Amino acid sequence: MSAPVPYQAAPTGRTAIPLPRSAQASVWLAVIGLASGLPASLAVAAGWENAGFALPPIIAVLLVTSAVFLHRAVRPLLLVLTASVTGLWLITVALELAEPLLLGWPTAARVLAVNGAKVLPLALTAIVLLRYRPGRHEMALRVGQWRADSGLRVAGYRIDWRLIGTTVGFVVCCGTIATGVEAFNVAGLSEALLWLPVYTAAAVVNATAEEFLFRHAINAVAGPLMGRTALIALTSAYFGVTHINGTPSGLAGILLSGPFGVVLALAIDHTRGFCWNWTLHFIADMAIFFTLIAANS
């Protein structure tokens, strides 16, 4: 058994493990072209209705097989993606089987069931990471600095993440709720308040799982392979493309989630922790779930 790949990413963000161009291309292809679910989405759009069930296990096998033949430094990334794809596919199968039961549940309970299931890919990915033992620096699994400098200056004044995070959170929350406000009624608002603890739990799980899968875990295994800018672009594109089947879905999901993913990736990069990326993701989820319940009662 080979020894784990050492993770010694330079604080400057420069590549710590030199890779040939073919290996660099394989990173982007594996993350965006395969693990994001793009092939299945395109196949469904082309008329193959069962692509969402048939393609993910094929992609998982392709990823784990590639881990054997491609550059050794890319292996941890490919195995992390395999765990994520497998876990998300198992959720899809389980929810399809449970659909007749879930149809009779309140909206908030279904939201919790769907998002609570994301602990499965999170757990599978964490198991893979235990094998390679990336450091906390690469994963940024700590609170971080709430007041971290953003690098922006306005009229000579330093702008830190307290202002940026608060502003982005307010805009995301208000913008999301505004999309459904015309459908709100007293009954819907009452139900949204009644089920607040349930979809709060769903938001906690979803924000934790998605931030870990799309950013922290990818940073841990791809950070040593590429520079800071490329890593931010990679994780943001991954997050955006994956939300082609999210809420909202389609092109709107990509166009909204992609830029939001850039903000979340920058938050990790600047704060060296999860304080702002997790908080903003949680706020967005709460606004989405509240709007969904209040507008569809």
C-alpha cells in the first residue's frame, strides 16, 4: 500500500505538487465534466428520462478506475468525487423509492427528508479524506476570522468580511423571499412559522453537507494541485453546474449559484475558516425553504 500523498500547500497558493498538463486537465474534467452531474442533466434534456439513475454509478466507476491510472497526486480528488457521486446517487434512488410515502408529508417534512439525507455523501467523503489526512489548513475546518480583510478599499477605508457577509446575506435573503412574495397568504405564512424548527434543521444539514462537499473537501484534495485563483474558479463552477438540478433549477440555477459560489469560495480563502461561507449558505437555505413553504401552502 502506497503512503498517503503529503499535503503541503504553500500559503501563497502556488502549486505544491507540479502536475503535467494532462493531469491538470483531468482535474477539471473530473470535477465539472463528470462529478457535477452535467452528463446526466444533458442526457435528460436530450430525452433519456432515466439518465439520472443510470449515469451516476457509471461515472463513479469511471472516476475510481481513473484513480488507478492517472497521476498519483490526482488520486485523492478522484476518490473524493467518487464518494460524493455515489452518496448523492444513493439519495436519488432512496427518494424515488420513498416518493409515494413522501407525497403525503407536509412540505417542511419533505424538505428535511431530502436535505437530511445529504449526511450520506458527507460521511462517505469524510471516510475517504481520513485515508489521506489533509491538514486543517487545506480544509479550513475551523471558524476562521469573522473580521478578515477582503482586500477591498473604499475611500481609503478597509472593507472586512463583516460588511461583505452582512450585505450579501441581506441581499440573498430579501431577493429570495421577493420571488415568492406574491403567492404568500396568511395560511402559508402561518405554516412557515409553525414548521420553522423543521426546515431550520434541514438548512443546517444542507449548508454543512454542501459546503463540505463542494468546497472544504475539494480544497483539501485539489488545493495542493493548483493555485488560489484556479481553485476558487473550480469550486465555484462545480457548485454552479451542480445546481442545474437545484433550487432554482436549470440555467437560472447555474447563473445564480455560480456567482454565489464565488463569494463563498472567497470567504473561505480570506477567513481561512467556515464562519462566513457556512453562515451565508445557511441564510440562503432558510430563505429558500421559507419561501417554498409560505408560497405553496
